[in-house]
Amino acid sequence: MIYRSKAPLRIGLAGGGTDVSPYSDLYGGAILNATLSVYASATIEPIEQNGIILSAIDQQQELQFDWDNKLPIDGKLDLLKGVYNRIQKDYGIAKTNFKLSTFVEAPAGSGLGTSSTLVVAIIGAFVEMLKLPLGEYDIAHYAYDIERKDLNLAGGKQDQYAATFGGINYMEFFGQDNVVVNPLRIKQQYLFELENNLLLYYTSTTRESAKIIERQSKNVLSKKEDPIEAMHQLKEQARMMKEALLKGRVHEIGEILDYGFQQKRKMAEGISNEFLDEIYETAKAAGASGGKISGAGGGGFMIFYCPGTTKHKVSKALEKFGGSDFKYQFVKHGLQTWSI
């Protein structure tokens, strides 16, 4: 039997960063995000040789181990090992020889939640294999726990829930890792318009989000007024975005994104830089009414709202930066698992 899973990556439309502790614990956070037809996938299949094989196909890395209840966390395919170790600890996996293969359809560090989505996909494959009684909230929180506590990776909470639930969601974050996912019932024509006008642009750069997030968290712990106020405004931006989408005021999306972009740069050093600022200003000069850096910032993907028929003009203007458009569609489904 072969066990498979796939989970969609996401773009954050508003509220980015307010899902990160300690801000979300102290003040409560809110984010609006949407999942895309871009996936992280995992496959578990039996093998004849003794032991375990871990293979990250997109990274062209493969590791082989003798059967063990705990694999070493040493910087090599730690996301795969981390999930295996936690599943083994909590549920036990009967001694069996298998290969775990993964693939992510976007570059690591690109701001679409690749790491967390991959963890959700790997958990999904084990859930399918072991028939674990885990619901959507269980899987999302499990993924968060593995990343943040077992592997000590800095980051927020939205990615795991977006990948597991799918769709366009308004998420609320509270203390004690309490998350509430509110699916939005947005009319199809509003989604078509948003999809038509939203340009997803890959800057051909990646970044290490953990360092930016650590600076952001430090600013909150140090009670720095400007970064904290910026996060308050980003939380309000999420509410504004929710209302605009639900009521069909799609023409306001660009301005709401632009407002958030100005606020997010106040949260921590490194979220933007001269290169990203130049891309942003070039897009606006070509017709975009607003945009944002996806994820923690510092590089990776950017999104731009291009009203009317300006999307192609904006795309053309950005060619000189060496990046590329990324084709996508919004998807309503989250984590999917199956066996053959």
C-alpha cells in the first residue's frame, strides 16, 4: 500500500505577523489568508531493504537510516525527521521498512508557508498510513507543536491552519495557542475578480524568516511602541480586508494592501529592503494600487493588486528585476490524503 497526501500553500492578504507569539498571546492576532493551487506533497511507500529512507525530491536530498524510534535532528531534512520522531513517540510505528518522499512546488524561504505546509503534508501521510484519529484543528496544532517546540523553529501559527483547512479564512489567534478559523463565504464573482487582478511575483530571492520573526518578537517583549502599534494596525487591516471581500468592494483591496505594506515595515528590521522597495514602487508606477511582501518579508514572493487591465503592464515593468510571475488559482480544499 502507498500512502499519499498534499496540502496547499497560501498567501497572506492581511494581518501578517499578528499570529506570532508573544504578540498574539498578549493582544490577540487576526489574519486573512487564501490557499493556492501550489502544493507540498508527501508519499510513504514500502521498500524491500531494511530501514528508513527520507527523500526531499525538490531539494535533491536523500538520507538512509537503520530502523530507529528516533532520528537525529542535525540540520539535514529535519522537518521530515521531526514529524517521524513525534509520530513515533506519540503513536508508535510498527517496525516496517518504508520510504518517505516529499516535494514542494515553490522554493523554500519564499514566503508562501512552505515549511509548515510540508509538515502538514507529512503528518497527513502518516495519518493515512496509521489511520490516526486527528481532525483539522488537531493536525494544524500538531504541526505547529512539532515546528515550534520540537524543532525550535521560530514562526507564527497561520501556515499550519491554512494548509490544513484550505480556502479563504479569517483566522483569530489568542493566548495558549488558541486559534479559531473562520471560513469566509465570498461570492464567486468577487473571487474571480481578485484572482484576475492579483499578481503573484517571485523576486528570485529567498530569506531566512526565523531571524526576522525573532526581531519582531523581541520588539514586542521590549514593549517598543511603534512596532506594537504597527501590529495593531495590521490586525485592523485584516478586518478591513474581510469586510471588503465579503461585501464585494474588491476595488479597495489595493489600498488596503498598501496600508498594510507601510505598517508591516515598522514591525522589524529586514522586512523590506532597497531592492524590494524598488520592485514595489515600480509596480505601483505601472498601475498596481497596492501590494505586499508575502510571509515574514526580506525576499521571496510579493503580491500586487492590479485593477482594470493593468496586470500585464505591471508584469512587463517588473521583468527588469529578474523575477517571474507565478501562475496560480485559489483553492477551497486543504490537506488531502489517500492510499492506493
